[in-house]
Amino acid sequence: MKFLHTADWHTGKTLKGRDRLEEQRAVLGEIVRIAEENQVDAVLIAGDVYDSVAPSAPAQHLVVQTLLALRQTGAEVIAIAGNHDHAPTFEAYRPLMGEVGITLVGAARRPDRGGVIRFRTRAGEDVQLAVLPFLTPRYAVKAAEIMTNTPAENVRAYDDQIRRLVDALTGEFSGDTVNLAMSHLTCVGGVFGGGERAAQSIFEYSVAASIFPVSAHYVALGHLHRRQTLPAHCPVHYSGSPIAVDFGEQDNTSTVVLVEATPSTPARITDIAVTAGRRLRTVRGTVAELAALADSFGQDYLRVWVREQARAGLREAVADVLPNALEVRIDPEFAAPVRPGRREADGAGAARTPGQLFADYCAAVSVADTRVATLFADLHDEVTSADPAS
């Protein structure tokens, strides 16, 4: 069989207030063309289809049109929910999308209730696909255990529960089928792409890549935005995001992964570059130097480090010569010395995660209990994730 692996579209995401929906439309259109040109039997979308649990109507329209276009190529289309998606909505639309041959999976399911998807390729090969959407640690670690266990024990509990789910879903993999697995999670040793949601990518959410069985021909993962392969008993791959979602991802290579496999041969894997979408770039210089280089930046979105002392109107001067400058900062070498004060000591104005801010607060009030930090991470996850019970 031949299939396409993609993930982390983050449709609807803006960048520093700039709407990128037309870029996302071009990127998803390119993915459809790649699927059609290669006549794939299936397209596997490993989560974070949207950037928000409440995506805008235009973002939803784009995703629906893309899924339909992929289905019209003749491919099976299977998408699972990631941590940015609203899992109950995936489940609500599952019957409707199923009518046109598109499979959405928002929640963990038993193998006989949609956790294993079986289909036959154009060439008549039988395929088994085990699917496991994003799950938070509270599905594996009870609240009481969070307060009494160490973080390491909670990590082991999460790993153990995910391992049990994977074992159940892959238990009927056989030698005469193409065996695939797809999930949205963090594997130990994976390299962050730069734009992931920190609170739901930390160590407490990680599992070993070895949880996937040797009988799997390929494991399609989403969540980490950088294209990468992890050492394991079978091929375990992150496709990465097909578009850089933030400046931390400006050096990533945007790809989709084309995979060919038969029941009796190892998977053959080919990366296909996705070229649509604007490039993100960080540039440095004085206003005059940046003006001289402006034409060379084309339509790239820019993060600018100005190598001048701060002055009134500096941001406006940069914007005049670089209309695509989305972020303007003073290069630290030229920043005026600041006398330490409360705001600086508290890290005010810095790009800090909620967990870091809470850690600073605990330090300020002399609380040094790792269980408190773990409980905060769990509570933060509960209010930011798409859980039907929240």
C-alpha cells in the first residue's frame, strides 16, 4: 500500500495577529495535490488539525473542504484529535463524515469499536490501522495519586497506561496485513519543533517509542512539529508541521511523508517538501541596514532585532522599511542597562509559560514541593484541553 502521513496543520492559527488562512489554504491544497499525484491509498492525519478547540467558521470550512478533496482522490482519510482539537466535536461529526468515507476519531476507542480501522487498498492488500488520539495524564493518574506520587511515578503511570492501550489496539496485528499505528503524543527523545503548547508537551506527557510493537510496519505520530524519526522496534516517525507556526520553527523543513509498505516488506519512506506558505525569518541590523536589505526578504514574515539604542518612533521606522515585520525587538547588545526591580525580578514582560510563572511564585513564597507543581500542571491542562468533563 501507499499512504501519506501528515499532522499538526494548526488551521486557523494567527501569527502575531496576522491572519494566515490563505497560506494555510495553499499548504493544504499542496497536500491534496501530493496525495493525488501519488495515488495514495490513505491519508493519515495525526492530530492538531485545528489550532483551537473553538476554530473559526472559515478555518472549519477550509478543513472540511480539504478532507473532502483528499477523499475525492480515492484515498481513505483518517484524522485523529490532537491536544489543540476539540475531541467531542470530532466524535459528534464522526457519523456524518463517515457517510462520505472520512474517519474522525476524537476519543480512545476499543479495537472493536473504531480503535482499529480496517480497509483494503486499490491493490487488494488488507490494512489494519490502530488509532489513539491525544490523552492527558489525568486519564492515567488519579487526582489522589498526583498529590502522593512523585513526578517520576506519575510519568511511569502515564507511560504504563498508554502502553496498555497500544497493546490492546495492536494485539491483532498479523503477518498477512499492513499494520499501522497513529497517535498524537510526545515520545522520549523527540526534539521539539518550537511552536508546541509547552503545558501539554512536558516530560509528564511523554512515553517511550518502544511501546509500539515490532509487528507495526509504520507508526505515524503528531504533536512535535519537527520532522524526525525515533529509534524503536519499528519505524516511528513524526511528520512535523507542513507550515512553520511560529518563529521558533523558522529553520524546520516542512514536509509530508510518503510511505509504501506490503505485509512482507519493510516500509519505504520518502519525505516530500511542502513549499507553499511564507517563510519565517529572523533578521538583525540598524534601520538603515535593514532598509538596504528589504528587497531580499521578499514576502517573508520577519522577526527583527534592531541593533540600535531604543528611541521614540523606532518601531514605526522599522515598520516603514519592513512592512512584514511582525515582531520588533532591541538587540540585547544595544539594550539600555536596567536597574533590577520587582518587575524584572518577577520576569514581567518575558515570554514565560504559566508553569514557569507558577514556579516563580512558589519560589517567592518558599514552597518547594514538586507535587504542587505537578498538580498545577494538571489543573492548567484541565482548563486548556478539550475534555468533555471539563
